[in-house]
Amino acid sequence: MIIRKAPPRALSLDEPILHRDTHKRPLTRRDFISQGLMGGAATLVAPTVFGLFADPRAAMAALSPDLEALRASCGIAVEGAGKIPFICIDLAGGANMVGSNVLAGGPGGQLDYLTTQGYAKMGLPGDMIPSLNDPATGLSYTNQDLGLAFHSDSAFLRGILRRISPATAANINGAVIPARSENDTGNNPHNPMYGIYRAGADGSLVSLIGSQASDSGGNSMAPINLIDLSVRPTKVDRASDVRGFVDTGQLAGMLGTKEDTVAVMEAIQRISAAKMKAMDPKQPWLDPDKGITRDEVVKELVACGYLKSADVIDRFGDPASLDPDRDPAIVGPSGIFSEAEYAGDNEFRKTSAVMKMVIEGYAGAGTITMGGYDYHGQGRATGEIRDFRAGQCMGACLEYAHRRGRPLMLYVFSDGSLSANNQVDNTPDGRGKFMWVSDDQQTAASFFLVYNPRGRPQLYTGAAGPLERRQQLGWFRGSGDVETASSPAANNVNLLVQTVVLNYMALHGEQNLFASRFPGHGLGNLDNMIAFNPL
């Protein structure tokens, strides 16, 4: 007699995953995040501030004319770095990326379909493979509404489309990068934040911000050769953290108005400068070659300190202007999220805090870490539910970029991946797909989406070969495994990060600067690893 076991119960969105038999007991912070026992992280790379405005200087209140000339010497950014906003989403635990979500193909690109067995490993029954049509609707299981091809029943895609408008979708394109990484570990050097910073994303409030006490600010590590501890991330994962960036203390309240506060700070700067100018420098030389005295260093620190304080108050005297809780484009009747959705889901609030900072230009780049993606052994429904929420967070970022009329590069990665067996989960949330049963780094990949307010990003024309190969940088074997010889990134997470940073620079037309900023890189012919023409 054959005994058929019922599918495991689908876990709720924030219910922890307990692998009693197949995993060791969680010990580290990263173990707790991947199994949903601890909340995920949100990280930001320091601001590019007003660099994307049509008239950046007009967007800021000016300091007094006699102090404007000191901005550059004090390192106060007037226009910011002017780079494309960058957000990455780290799905901790080894989420499914391809096959059932983004389509994976052979050497010819995404639509060079794999075998039925290959897609079965990626969670798709034989009657749902992307080369077929849905018998109920007659529509193809291949969906290209976002430029990048997804399975039409992808939970990521359904979540994204839940939050974006058709106008937003029309201006999106993307690329997938087949690339193995270790399962269930934060030791993969996945996080590209320091590389994005080195590529030029910087600004005027801080350099790097994160919600975890780690060098990367998130779940996965950063490549050790890119880490710059002078810009080590500081924690942020909620609206109050965002407001705290420009907390001007009690001075503004005591003086009544922002204008009065700025005037006082400017006056203090002038008085300090005048007194120090009258001083006779008698300190020994700090640097005989450059001729800099300790006295001159102190003068600069005092002058710049007051000037930077005045500048922050001048531009951000009302911290509520940064507050995602009060942004009607994010929450409310016409917002991306309803008030009930926003109040009831911490991931939505965390995503909103990061996307507002980055897309408004107050931060150059940000990481959102979402926990609980080690969901194998839980049937299929648990993964579908969590992937759908992750897709909604992706969609929220893309839609907010559209509403603000600014470009965005959105990068999604996870530590390892997983594979399915041939048991179908026919529960409503299981959607008739195969159940996830085990970790499997062979099916791993990352992908990125690019939004361009001026039209859909165009595939890169600077390399030989079919354009379809620009959309999938590498390929999979018919069996559903990453072909490790298909690209430098396919079997090396450090080179995966380099590939992402190269593509970020290429969106600015700056791929020619990559070799000088990342000497000794391992990407070979750079043109072969670029997805899009400059925006």
C-alpha cells in the first residue's frame, strides 16, 4: 500500500523555519536570519544627495555667499556624485532565483530552453515548463513584461507586478547571472556595496549605512579586497533611523526657525575663523613636504565642522522631509502601500526607508536583507509566499523610482540555492509546483533589474554575438546546473560582485575606468560581461 504524505504546512511570512533533522542548530547571527529567527537587515551607501535633480543647486537652500567657497575645501558635496541609485536585496538562506522565477537557459540565452529534467530540478513540473502554454489561459509560461524573461507564474514576478504600474514595467529591463555560491552561509562575499562606493556612489550625509554590526552591513560578507573600514556601515532599518541622519539636536528648537539656526552656525564659523586667523602658528610641522602645521589642521577642522553643521541644517532642517512614514507616494490612499499594509509588515517599512533614502538621492546605494529564505523542506507554499513578498519589495523600489522620475539599478542575490523533487504541492499557495527538498548550489544565480525613466534600457551593442546573450551572462547546462565555464562569475562569488559593479559602471558609460579602479580584476574581456548600453 502506498501512503501519500500530506504536504508540510505552509509557514506564515514571519514564522521561523526549524530544520530539525537537516541543519545544525542555529548559532550565528546569519543562521538566525536565514531561518527567519531574526529580522533581516537594511543597509545604505552614503548619499549622492541632489546629483540627479535637473538643477541640483536650486534644490538646496544656499549658505551665505562668503561661505559658499569653503564647501569644496571642506568636502561638502553640492551636487553629490550624480550616480544612478543602487539597491540590492539579500535573501538570506538560499532562495530559488531561476527556473521557477527568472528563466534560465543554455548558451543561446534565457530562451534557449533547458530539458524537462533540468526545469524539474528548478521546481517546475513537466506541464509548466517555460516552452509550453498554460492550458487554462492559453498564454505562454514565458513572460517578458519586464524585458528580462520570467516564468509567468513566478512569485517574484507576481509580487513585482502587484506594486508597479504598466508605465513602470515598460521602462524596465534586466539580466541574470548564473553563478554558484555556498549554501546556508554568510561567508559568501556577495555584498557589492564597497564596490559601488568605489565606483563613485558617495554623498554628503554619510558614506555607508547598514543594519547589521558587520563589515558589509548585511547578511553576506563583502569581498575582502574591497572593504574600506573608513566607510564601515552604520545601522539603519526603520524610518526613525532615517530621520536620525539629520538630527540637529535642540538648537533648532531653541532658536525657532531653521533660518535662525543656520545664521547662528554661520556666525560661529566666522568668529572661530577670525580668532584662529589672528593666532600665531607655533606648532611643529606635521608634514614638512606639504608644509601643513598642526595649527592649520585645527583651523580647518573647526571651520569645516561648523560649516558642515550649518549645511546640514540648511538642507535638512526638517527631518520629516526624509520620513517614509509621511510620504504619500509610499503610504496612503495613493501610495505604493496602503496604511494597513505598511503598518502590518516590517519588510515593507524597512524597504520604504531604504528606497526613499536611495532614490531621493540622499543615499547613493542601499542593501535590504530579508531573512527566512532557507525554505526547503517546507513544501512549496512557504517559499511561494515569501518569494511573493520579496517581489513586492522589489516592485516597490521600482515603482518609487518611477514616481520620482529617477533611474534605479536593483540587484537580487542569495547565499546558495535549492532543488526540488517530483512531489507536487497542490495546496492553493503551492500552486501545483514541485516541493523544495534540499540545498543545491548548482542551481544558484543572481539577477538585476534596471529602471530608466526615459525608456526601456537597451541591450549592450559593444560586444560580438547575439543580443540575447547580454540578458544572461553565462548559462546553465540542460540538467539545470550552472555551467562553471560559461563566465568568470559562474564559480567565483568575488567575480560575481565585480560583474555587478562593472554593469553599474557601464550604465554610466564608465566601463573604461573599471580596470583602473579595480586593478587585477578577473573578468577578462569586459565587453563580454556587460548587459546594457549607458542610460
